[in-house]
Amino acid sequence: MNDDLAHEYQAVVMYNTFAATLVGPNRKELEDFFRSEIPDELRHAEFLGNKISALGGQPTTRIPEVHTPKDTRAMLEEVLKAETQTIERYTQRREQAQAMGDLALVNDLEEILSDETKHKEQTAKMLRGNWQTAAA
């Protein structure tokens, strides 16, 4: 779960950085989108840190590298990739929790999976649109 926590921290940094560095005609819409994702990622990080601690572990402070593309389409593609990988990680974590019989954790992970799936779907829909690719 520490790997999941590290990636939630990464998502916060990614969304904040993308929101801050946007330029071009779709800047305001994308800035609002990126900033709106941050509270969910922080909530996931808070849950994971508390769960890791409750299980006797030490929550990580490590943050994986954040890739910072220069155009809006590449930013959205990076978000889609990150959300897809996050869903894969949480699906594995849910299976592990089921195998351990920890139904409360299974339920909590289902909620996180729902959030991450919504993020992925929203991003995929944006990528199907006609987004400008102005360089940052």
C-alpha cells in the first residue's frame, strides 16, 4: 500500500503542476479540471496513510517522478496513463484484501476504484474532444 500512497502523492503534484503550467485557449477549463482532482487524491492518500499505520507500517514520504509534458494533449495523455495504472494497482490491492478476508478494506478500495475510474473516463472523454496543443 505504500506504493499506492506514493502514487497518490505523485498525482497531487502532477495535477497541481499541470494546472499551474497550462497555456492556450483551453487553459481555464483544464486548470479547473486538474485542480478539481486534487481533493480526491489527497483523500486517498490520507486513507492509505492511516491504513498503513493501523496495520503497523510506516507511511512513505516518497514521491515518484512526475513527467511534465509541455502541451495540453500530452498532459491529458499522461493523466490517462496514470489513472489506468492506478486502477490496475487498486484492483490488485482489492484482490489481496479479498484473499485476506478484510471486507472493510475491500469496500474502501472499491470506493477509491470508483473515484479513479471516473477520473479516467472523464480524461478519456476530453481526449476525444478537439483540444488545442499549445506549448507551455
